[in-house]
Amino acid sequence: MSAGWNTIESDAGVFTFLIDNLGVKDVQFEELIALDAGLLRQQSPVYGVIFLFKYPTGEKLSDTPRDGHVDFDASENLFFAAQTIHNACGTQALLSVLLNKEGEVEIGPQLKEFKEFTGAFPSELRGEALSNSELIRDVHNSFARSSPFVDEAQILASEEEDVYHFIAYTPINGVLYELDGLQPAPISHGSCSFEEFPDRVIPVLQRRIERYPANEIRFNLLAMVRDLRIRAQEIGDQDMLYQEEQKRNAWQWENALRRHNFIGFIGEVLKGVTASKLHQGDGIYDQWVEEAKSKTRARIEEKRQVRGNDEQVEA
């Protein structure tokens, strides 16, 4: 087992610039706000989707999935890697789509070399090779939030903690596959052409979500699509092109903020505010602290009352 992989967010801007930094051309991610085949089809061409969900840590793995069937032979005909490292599933899911779309997507020389190097490996060794790739790990970690107080490599999940997992769905060789590195092999969900993918994958996702309680809403779905700026240029839609460029700029800014450690900045602000209160005269600082404590107690009491009202409604 390798170490040194940090958690990254399920975010279109993170995933888009992550694959861009790996050398992939003309591909981006779009977040889907509804399980709607028509909405997904509007993003065409769609190469696959990345699904984030709360992982049932107490559930035992089985060779018989609850939906679809395990296709052990498929591992010989497509890129599938076992997940062997904590926190790598997001990048592994998007690579599971990309490395099976080499004829449709320009994946770049470095990923092409990685795919060729691991082509004859079994899925376990492919997972180890991915986990030990300095290039992929460094690019992945460059999009993690700055966390000066936590070493994520030392965090191990327990059944009491919420753990989230990324998997991929994509059509390959006329079959809709679920690619999950925690499973023994790709899971087949039946025949599916590239054009049929939006209509085929949505029912599969709906069935998976239906396994959870009705109040569980912590899911996220990202579609891997062709760069939408290309479509805007092809149809001559300058408004769409401007919006897509603005979206890219916003993503870059957000990614820069993720990398920055604001602890020093926050400390300087607190010192400045405290000094200004002390300079206002005796008792001002203590009065300011007491007002803050009073407001905090009021907020806590308000939340307690709201929680009590919700419990009465449920009863």
C-alpha cells in the first residue's frame, strides 16, 4: 500500500483542471443537478459519468453485485484497476473513463505511456502502478485543500464515520460498465451504444440511489464531456463561449484558493482586531468578548429550539 494521497472534492473545476494538468485535451466536467437523460444528452458527446456516494463501510464486498453482473473477462479487454490506496478513488474513477476512450479523446503522452506500461498487468498490479505514479499522485494532491493540522494519509475510516466513494460509468465496446476499483472486476449493466448512454445510465443511477433512505441526499454526479467551448465555436455562439471562458476563470480562482493556507492570514486579522479593541480604552476588549459570548449562546439556544420543533413534527 502506498501513502501520500489527499482527499479532493467532487467538483467540475477540480476534475477539469486535474485532467488538463495530466495532458488531456479538449475534455471537461459538468455537474448534473438532476437525474435526467435529456439534461445529460444536452452535454453530448458524453464520455462517461463520475458518481460520488456515501459508502456503506459495514457492507461486505461480494462477487454478486446488487445490480448488474461482474464481468471478469472484461478486465482483459479494457482498462480496469483495483483501488489499493486510500483517497485515490476520485482520480481513479476519472482515469477509468479516460483510459478507455483513447480513440475518442486525446489523453496525452504521459497517460498513454502509463496505459501501455500497465496494459498486460492484472487489475491489482494496475492499481499498485497507479498508486505509485508520482505524476498522477502529485497532480491529484495539487487540488487538495490545504490542511495544516491533519495528515490525511494517517486517517482510517471506521463504521461510525461517513466515507464517500467515487465510481465511473461509461460505455465500452457496446456495453455499459460500472468501474469501481473496490469491486473484483467491471460490472456490466447490459448493452449500450455511445449514443444510448444517457438513456441507459440514468436508470442504473436511480436504482443505486433508491438503496438509500429517502432523506439521504449526499450524492454528486459529474459528466465527462467534450470541451463546451469547442461546441460554442462550432455553432458561432459568442455568448456561450464567453460564459464558458468566465466559468474557466472562476474555476481557476477557486482552485487557487483551495491550495492556499489561510491560517497566517486569519491570525493576522485576529491580532489586528484585538489590538484595535485594546487601543479603544479600558474595558472595551472585555465588553467585546462578552458580547460575542452572548451572541454565541443565543445562536446555540436558537438551534436547540429549532431542533426541538423538528423532533415534535416528526413525532
